[in-house]
Amino acid sequence: MATTEAVDVVMPQMGVSVSEGTITKWLKQEGETIEADESLLEISTDKVDTEVPSPASGVVTQILVQEGETVEVGTKLAVIGGEAGAPVPEPEAAPEPATAEAAAEAEAASSAESPAPQPAPAPEPAPTPAPAAQPSNGGQDGKSFVSPVVARIAAEHGVDVSSVPGTGRGGRVTKKDILDFVESGAQAAPAEAPAQAPAPEPAPAPAPEPAPAEVPAAATPKPAAPPPAPEPAMAGAGERLEPMNAMRRGIAEHMRRSLDTAAHVTSAIEVDMSRVVAIREKLKPEFQKQYGVNPTYLIFVARAVVETLKRYPWINGEIRGEQIVTRPYVNLGFAVELTDGKGLIVPVVKNAEGLNLLGMAQAVTGIAERARNKKLTPDEVQGGTFTITNPGGYGTFHGTPIISQPQAAILGTYALVKRPWVVQDSFGKDVIAIRPIMNITLTYDHRLVDGALAGRFLKDLKEALETWDEVSY
Amino acid sequence: MAIAREAEPVGSLSEVREAGLDREDLLTVYRNMLVTRGIEERGHILYKQGKIPGSFYTGRGNEGSSVGVATAMSGEDVGTPLHRDMGVHVTLGVEPWRIFAQYMGRVDGPTRGRDGNVHMADSKLGLIAMVSHLPAMLPVAVGCALAFRIREEKRVAVAWFGEGASARGDAHEGMNFAGVRRLPVVFICDNNQWAYSTPTHLEYACETLADRAQAYGFDGVVVDGTDVLAVYRETKRAIEKAREGGGPTLIESMTLRMEGHAVHDDAFYVPKEMFEEWAKRDPIERFRTWLRDNADLTDEEEEQIGASVKKVLSDAINRADESPLPDPSTLTEGVFATPEDLDTPHHK
Amino acid sequence: MAEMTYLQAISDGLRTEMRRDKRVFVIGEDVGVYGGAFKVTLGFQEEFGAWRVIDAPLSETAIVAGCTGAAIMGMRPVAEMQFADFISCAWDHLVTVAAKQRYRAGTPVPIVVRLPSGGGFSGGPFHSQNPESSFAHIPGLKVVCPATPEDAKGLLITAIEDPNPVLYFEHKHLYRRIKADVPEERYTVPLGKARVHREGDHITVVTWGAMVYTADDAAKQLEADGISVEILDLRTIIPWDKQAVLESAKKTSKVLVLHEDNRTGGFGGEIAATIGEEAFEHLDGPIKRIAAPDSPVPFSPPLEKAFIPQVEDVAAGLRELAEY
């Protein structure tokens, strides 16, 4: 019974090690009929010469390999039955490998246009207030090698390994060393779960303008020695000494360096948050029920900041050597206080410019939770381009934060306070209303950012908050 | 000078009856031989059509020996047949479609695609699957006989090996141990005169392998492997002797391997005259002639048997072809046995 | 409870099973009349008869393959190799037939092969080996290495029950040197579960067989210096208790793998590689291995002493790791 469906004839494998065969003779030509099991062609292989029986009865519709040709085992040699002259389906063209590459190229091209040198966030040259341990290019001195477990613990606790004394070989920090430090020092979960995620914190020490500072209100009376080599200090009568832990030493170093590096100037603006309050009231139940996140005022501010920064790249920028660095993305850091005031950590939401309000709420909530549970990855505490700090949780209405190096500015948000406010009534006349007012500061590096620029930024930010665009935000 | 006895050919139907087979049984034997050859011929074609992977081995010319031995086994006996002994599987009742499924590496083959060609066995039928290292199964069969001896059961193990495999230590150790302990095992040496391209005089130096039996303390006999009834009769004697506690026997069954070592080997090294001579002694043709001469085999009976065999085989191939290929995700399953696995027919 | 030597515990386990289950029989060279080269089966032939305690010819293949055939027929054979070293004669059968029969033919092969292994008494190259790793490499075989009398009895009983081929390595050096209380009734010790031989916090030693005691002596030395060493006795090589090893590695963050077998290709490599793959971020130091050097087991005492890891070697290795 002739086959109506096309049946392939393939080069058989005559023996386990045989990989190819040669057609020596076709016993039938195209168009001739053949019975199943009747010999169709003769082949020759390394092991043996033999005949190949037809797998089906029917017409030899196509002969694909000619006498004398050598092909691999499994190659289609002929077709029995089916449509005469039907084109044998070509093996599909290999899917274009270009797609992925093309996408990558497009991406590279677009980022090449932007002034930013590379898409990856530039690794920070100096430790941030709570940096992750950097795995070293091992083997130079025992001190620089960080073992996997030490790296992991350091990242989890935001400890700078280089400031942990090491008792291992060559001065290496051992697991025991870092565990001891974490025990004695920056312990436990940062932040209560506040309505304003991340926890409020008086950001860096209350260092005022470049004018001679009052003595910093530190508990320790003695001046902080440079972190690496603390000199043994003496206690006076009635005084108590306690050691500075790794985090504290890190913060001290960073704050001092930041003030020494940047020309700190702070400008402030008052923002009528009524519209934000109203929108928040509306969205809060939905956000909590559907997404499990609380849209705090900080999150609204963060969203508006990111949107506004798009028009002020220098405020999201950096001075590097003699160059000004700008970038099309915003890696937004949030200062988070650790419990008991033992220190602070600044987790970073990468690519915040791509987040809408809900996305921002989710990102911030997530990062705060990870900071609390010591589950931040090293990547999440590096690479920030702009920072927001929220000292207002304690009710303060103004402050002068210190910039997180090597960024160009830091935004401070303060208590939302109901104030009597002059507004216009429907006739355009001045009346007093009660409005929720928030003071917002921008502390900026005057080497790069001038007062006028800062002022315009704050003005735009204020406008964004006061006229909150529900659709595009 | 050979020591071992040579078996006599079987003469008449009444002699056969004495040996325990009636006419119906003989027709079954004939049919079994045809099915055996048919499976291997069809398989050969399938292999050349690319439907059977790996390599393909046949026992062409050994149908008389394999069917003859298996016919002499009782339902309680066990055996370790080899790759020239497809006739054993057929005679003991393995369904042909499962054999084709095994060849094609399908899920319904006895090894579910995990092993190929004749490396299969149905444990319900008392068979143990062979391996490639020969004669590794010979001492295993001896171990089966050991179990029967310990438990004082009237069961016999049949152990096959080729004349080439006789050169390996496993053969010696197995037969020696069996002889020492007079275990109920019958050794069948399929001597088809060629181990791949190696002729017998390069495999052993004694005149017949059956002679070695004496060295192990038991009897050896040489039989014409193309005479299915002679093979049957000798095997029956040996099995009954073992069953009654008489210890092992070594039966050397002489044939010629009528095809290459495997289908990819054209056996150019075998002298043409050998093929011509042994072709005249084709076991199936020989038995057919004997049946016509001694058992009144009629044309109708022949035709009927032939047609039925043909149908069985094509149905078998179709059915086997429907069996799926194994699922790669099951690859590492079953490396280790679980206690439930001990519920196999062998272990009862 | 009764105090038994490691050897007596093995005998006791075997005897318990043979009394309980008619299918169990012993076969090997000199196991019957002589009671076994090490006297493990002393008195067995008198009790169980010559067809259950079988004096085999000098034929390791026939012995082990015979066990396979008998096991397929429903028996539970226990073969004794006179020395573990001789298993190489039956290696072909084990890896070709026994290991693969279940996988490819659905036929389980419930056999046990007892293997007196290990050195320390000038046995020379052919009476002192620890060949567990070559079998560990073959899928389908199980490998067991008890170190204590209690484990020796329990693991042997479990091995006999197990439907797979089990290679049971009994360390000769422990036969009469180790004594402990062993339950007199029948009990099993599960295959594949490690045992904490000694608890500790600073370093984990993963080991088995006679090396458990060497590690213990070394750990005692380190304890005096305030270093707390945990010793994990694997007990089973295949399947090995990966979970217990990883847990201990995560606890201490420093691991020493110790075995008496040659270093290259020894089973310690498998353990070390697995720890490296699955506990990388928990490591506070490199994974160390201490094993015999890559040579056959030498005969003369000073050579053998340099070959088999000694207490001092292990203590030094532990110290080095502790100080890392």
C-alpha cells in the first residue's frame, strides 16, 4: 500500500563507531515506484558495504543525495511518497542571534549618547557611611584578604572590614573577629517600623556652616582620633570611656572628610503639602490593601525629587578630578537610623527614575525591611547618586545635613506641621488657612552647585509637590 | 584426542516421544524457530532503515540450539541466555513486540530503553538479562544453582557462554565452583566457531571445549547445534540429571555463525566454503525436512504456520513502533533498588 | 548491653541475622571450618551448617557473582573477601553486573560483601588498602565504613536488609582494639546518616573508619589549647550525609577532610568539592584534606608510619587551619 504521506529515507548507522556513509548506487530513480523493504540504494561505510531497504511503498518522489556523495549518519537521502517535487522543508534558518545583541547594541548606543561614561554605577571610591566589605584582590597582605563568610557577615551588618582588627594569619579578619565586632557594636535591627519608612534619624552630626562649630554633642569628651590608630585615651575623674565601634569610626571619618571636601551650603523652602495629604488619604487604603505598602510623605517627596532631578543633572552629579560627572539615572539613597542611635546605614534604590509612586513605595519599603533584617546586599549600600534624609521624625523643622561623598547634594525633609498660612480666597484676597507645611532643605556642594541652581531646584520641587500630578507621578 | 561424548542425531518421531515431545510440541518448536529468525531478519531491516539505534546482533544459524535448549527447560528453571539465543526468549514466551520495542529503545522494551539489543530478560520467565562482558553471567547462573542447592529445590540453572568467552576467568571460576559443589547447573557452550574475527584455534587449544568438563569433575558432550532435536534431547538429559542431584554437564553445541559478529561486520574473514557448507545445514530447513519426512508435515500446515508467523511479526513491529521513547527526566531513576523492588518474580 | 570488640560486634550482627532469616548465608574463603581469616565466623558452620557457611574455592568472581545469582533467586548472601584488597578480582562483576542490574533490568541484587580493609600492621601493598573510592564512583553500589562496634553491628544488619549491593568495609585495625557497649538485641543503623563523634565549634573534621580515632586523639590535643574540634563520622560513603556535613561546615566555617585512602581520587575530594560548591559563603579558610600520599601501601614500619596519617599529622593540620 503506497504511502501518501512523505516518508524519509535516512543514512543508517552501520555500527557504533560509524559516523558517515557514501552512496554508491541508487537502485531506483525519482519517479519510480518501490515496495517496502525492497532495496532502494547501496551504501559503503568504514565497516561494511550494504543495501538500504525502503521504509515504505510508494513513488520515489525525491532523491536528495547523489551517488558518490558522503554524508553523515541520519542525513535525509530521499523521500518516498508525498507530493512529487514538494519542496523538502528547509531546515529552519537559525534564529537571528542578532536580537539579543541588537538590543544590547541599541542600549550601548543610547547610553553612549548620554554624558555618563558607563551604564553601571561607578563604584564609589570611598566608603559610604555604611559600606559593604569589598572582596580584595587576594594575597597581597593577610589583612586585605576577606574570606567568603567574613564578606557575607560584613555585608549583612554593614561593617567595613578594614576597620575590624584581625587575629587571623597575616592580620586577616576571621569569622570570630567580625562576629565579635558585630556583637559589641552595630547590633540589631535598625528602625522601628515607622509610618515614615526608613526611620527618622538625625543624619550626620549637627555640624553647622563652616563657621567654627560648637563642640559636637558627642558623648565622648575626647577628640576622635583618626580611625586606624586610636591612641589610648585617659579618663578624668568621674568620666567613663567606651570604645568607638567600627561603624561609628566609619561615620566619623566620612563626616569629617565630607566637610573637608565639599563646600556645604544649605537652602530651605517651605512646601504646602495639602494636595499630597489629600492624595495620600485617598491612596493609602488601596496601597495597603492591594500592595501591602504604606505611601508615606517621604515617598511622595522622593518621587517628586527624582522627577525634578531629571532637569538638574548637576545636583544628581559629582566632581571627579577635574571633571563633572552626570548620569541619566538616579540611584536614590535613604538614610536609615540603626536602633539605639548606634549608627546609620544608607541603602540605595537603584534606577529610581524608572519608578512611579507605587514602585517607589515598594522599593523603599523593601529596602527598609532588608535594612532592618540585615539582609542588604553589598550592592544595595553602594552606588548612590543622591540622598534623602528625614530628620523630621522627631519634630525638627530645619537642619543642615552633611553630603554623602562623592555626591553633590543631600535633601532633608522635616516635620509636617500644621501652620496658619496665607492663601487666596476665591476673590483673590488674602485669607488665613490652616495648611500642613513641610520645610525641605537642599544641602549642596557649592563647588558644583550654585545658590541659584539650588533655588530653582527647590522651587520646582515645591511646585511638583503642591500641584501633584496624579497621572504622571 | 577428544574425551567428550558426541551426541547422536534423533531419528524417528517415536524416539522424540521418548525424549518427551509429541507432534504438537514439534510444530511449536518449528514455529518458534521461524519466529526467532523472523524477528532477527525484520530487525536487520529496521536497523538498516535507521529505526534501530546502536548495533544489531543476530543468532542466525543458532535457532536450533537456542530453541532446542529452551524447549528442554521447565517453568521452574532459570537461565542466562546470550545474544545468539533469541530463540530462548521466544520459546519461553517473550512477546515479539516487546523484543522490537527493546531494539528500538522504547519504553515498553523490557529495559525501558536503558539497555539495547538482546540485553534484556523477563524475570517472570526465569531469565536474567545479560551484560556485554562475557561470560560474566556464567558464575551468576552458578549462583542461582547455589540458591537451589541451599534450599534443596528441584530447580536447574542454565548458563550459556560462547567459545570465545570460554577463554576468560569467569568461565573457569564458575564451572569449577559448580563442579566442586555439584550444583544443579547445565552449561551450554554456543560454539559458532568465530568470536568476531577470531577462529577457534586462536581461542582454545584443546580439541573440544566439552573436554574441559572432565577437568571440572563433570561430563561434557558435543552436539550438532543445527539439529534442534538432538540439542533438545541432550539438554533434557542434562537438566534432569542436575535436577536429581547429579551435578553439572557441559554441552557444546556446534554451529556456524552465519552472519557477521554484528550487522555492521560482513565477516570477510570467514572462508566462503564454510558458509556454503553450513548453509546446507540450516537448522530451520533441516527441521522442516525432518518434519516432512518423519512427522507428515503438510503443505497446509506449513503455509498456515508461515502466514501466522508473518502476521505476528508485522503486528509486533507496528505495536512496538507506537511505544514512546523514554523521557530524559527519568534518566537517574532506579539506580538504587527500594525494598518494594524485591517483589520481583525471581525473589519469591 | 554487652561490651564487645568491633570484631565481635560484626560477628554478633551476622549471627543475629542468620538466626533470624534463613535466606542469609555466608560464603568466602576459609570462612567455614577455619572460622574466617580473622575469625569473624568462628563457630558459625557448627551452628548453621555447611550449606549456609560455605567454604568457597579461591575464586573471588565466582564468590561475588555467585552471590548475585543467589540473591536474584531470593537469598541474602553475605560474601567475605579475605582482604578488601582482593575485591579487585571481582571488580568487574560488581561494577558490570551487580551495580547495573536494577537500573537496566529492574532486578535488585541484595548482596553484602564484607571487606577487611586498612593498614597499620605491616600488611604491605596487598593486605592494607582502603579501596572505597573506586566503588563510590559506580552508580548502583552502596558503600559503608563503620568505625564503632555499635555502628558495625547495626550497619551490617541494615546492609543485609538493603535491596542493593552493599560493600561493607570493616577496618582490620579496629577489630580487637576498639571495645564498647553494644546492644544485644537486633537493631539497625540507617545508611546515609553521619554521626557526630565529637562536638566542637572551631573546626569540623569529616572522616570515617579508623581515622575517626586518630582525629579524636588529635582533637584532644587541640582542646588543651582552647581549640574546639568537631568530628563527623560519615559511617556511610555512598550515600553520604551531605546535609550533616554542610551543616557542620556552616557552623564552624573550617573543614578538614581526613581519610586513610590515597589522596588523589580519594573520596575526600568529592566531599571537599561539594562543600566548596554549596557552602562557599560560609568558609573562613580553605578546605583541607589529609590522606595517605599517592603510593601503594608500603611494608616497612617507618614507611608505613609515614604513609598512614598519624595523630601528629592531623593535629598539625588542625592547628594550621585554626590559625588561618
